[in-house]
Amino acid sequence: MVGFPAAVIRRQQFLIRCLGSYNNISKNICNNTTIKMQSLMSPSMEVDAVSVLRSITPSLDPSRHKGQAGKIAVVGGCREYTGAPYFSAISALKIGADLSHVFCTKDAAAVIKSYSPELIVHPILEESYSVRDEDKKSISAKVIAEVDKWMERFDCLVIGPGLGRDPFLLDCVSDIMKHARQSNVPMVIDGDGLFLVTNYLDLVSGYPLAVLTPNINEYKRLVQKVLQCEVNDQDGTQQLLSLAKGIGGVTILRKGGSDFISNGETVSTVSSFGSPRRCGGQGDILSGSVAVFLSWARQHAAKGEAGVTPTILGCIAGSVLMRKAASLAFETWRSFVQSVEADTLSMGFKEVSLATSFPY
């Protein structure tokens, strides 16, 4: 065996000590941030999120057929953004949904299909640059007609990942949301979907099956629009309650160091696991996760087995799994990217579900 010079060994030892110190500091920062956030948002209820996840996850039964474990559709994806809808849709499959669809623009479809053959991709959305003014009405009608063919099959829609802000595209998505609401299909709204909703609150106002998943900036815009004030973390719990009430009882999952969930009646907190890494795409994975658990929670409630609103249960379960996956990804290396976190979803799900009776 070839020996290393003493200088090389000393540098390696120094590097190891530095990394060890960094990890300890990172953990302390993460923990302190969580504690600070909890104190600002209190009083709220820290829920047993893992138990919620276990309780609403359906058992695997040989008598089940394709589709019964969930059919999710993501509405998003344009020329600039193809990764976001992919991560949202593939996360739904990795958690356990049977089928996952993506409704996107024609430019994005081939790219998204190339990411995975497991997704069903519909290249039906259009952006303004490719549509003449005189054709907009007829094309919009065709888009809605195509989505309506599938609408009754879906257990939940995810609106917004990679959607972009093209005016004609947003008009079409607004119509899709109206049809989903008429069909009583739940909607998880994230990314540019939140930009749309913030400007047109009537799309979700008063709809109990709508879930909004804002990050810090999206939450700020919602508070300014609905409550006409700035975010006040000193009274964060009450402000979150007021915001959910102000939008007619929708469920809001406020993402952060701890996740806070409210439908205007209660506030639940999920602070288990997590990671100090904040890379793009985590919200897309969360949106797909919440969509699956929301559909499972509705199935659970239909059996008379749930006393809590399904949207709340879906958010709690989606939050804790996302946070577990993030912690596993962070263990691989501090600069993990979303493809790594998406791959840790299944392992995270297995670890938090070990007490259940169904096999993996």
C-alpha cells in the first residue's frame, strides 16, 4: 500500500474537522430557526404527522385494480419550465398513486415525456405567441373540452408547477379550475398557480377542496391581497387563520422551517425532520405528495374513518413525508438537488410507515 505524506493526512484531518463543525452548526441553525418559528406562530398544535400518514395510507390489497390508489393530474409546463411538472407528477407515482398525468404546452410535452415513460402527457395547452387573436376563443374551447374528457377520472389536480405567466395560458387554466370545481375535484395550487389565484381569488374562494401551498413570498402576496396588511409573525397563527377564512375556508399550507396548516378553523404544525437545504423544486415534490395523500384521505373519510378534514390530513401527511425525504437527501450531501430528493421519497415513505401492516 502506498503511504500518504504527513502533510496530506493533516489537510484531510483538518477538512474532516471543518466539515464536522459545519454539520453541527447547520443542525443548530436549523433547530434554532424551527424553535424561533414555532414561538412566533404559537399557539398552534404540533400534530403526530407520522400517525396521520399511516392512518390514511391505504393497505395494498390483491383485489384492488389500477386507479384505485389514486389518479393525479398536473396542469403546468411550458417552454421555460419542464422540470417542475415532472417532479410533481413523478412524486405522486413514487408515493403510490397508480396514474399520473401532465397537461402542458406542446413545446414542453416532448421534453417531459423524455424524462419518464411512466407519465401520461397531454400536449394541449397553448401560449399567446402561437395563437392568433381571432383563434383564441376556439382554441380555449378545445382545451377545455379535452381536459373535460378526463376530469371525472381524476382524484386530484395540481395546478401551477412550471405553468408560467402567459396571459392566454392562464386564461385557459382559469377555465380548467372552474370546471374542476364544478366537478368537485380537489385542487392543490402551487407556483404560478398561486400567482393566478392571488389575482383572481374567486377561482378558489369558498371551495373547501382547494389547497394552497405558498412559500414565504407567495404567502406575503396573499396576505397583502386578502388581508391588506403585511405578514405579522408575532401573531402568525391568528393571521393564518384569518387568511384561510378570508379566502372562504380553503386550506393553506404555509411552508417554512416548520410547516403551518389551516383551513380557518384550526392551525396544525409539522416540524419533524426537514433540511436546511432550500433548492428549487421542493415545492413541486410537495404539491404532488399532498395531492396523493389528499385523495387517500378522501377515501378514508368516505369509509367514515376520518374526523378531520381530508385537506388538512393530506397536507399533514404530504408535509411530513417531504420533510423526511429532504432529511434523507441532505444526509447524502449538503448540496443535493431535487432529483436526489425525489429518489428518497420512497425510502422516506418506507421508513415512516414501518408500523403499518401493508407490505412494500
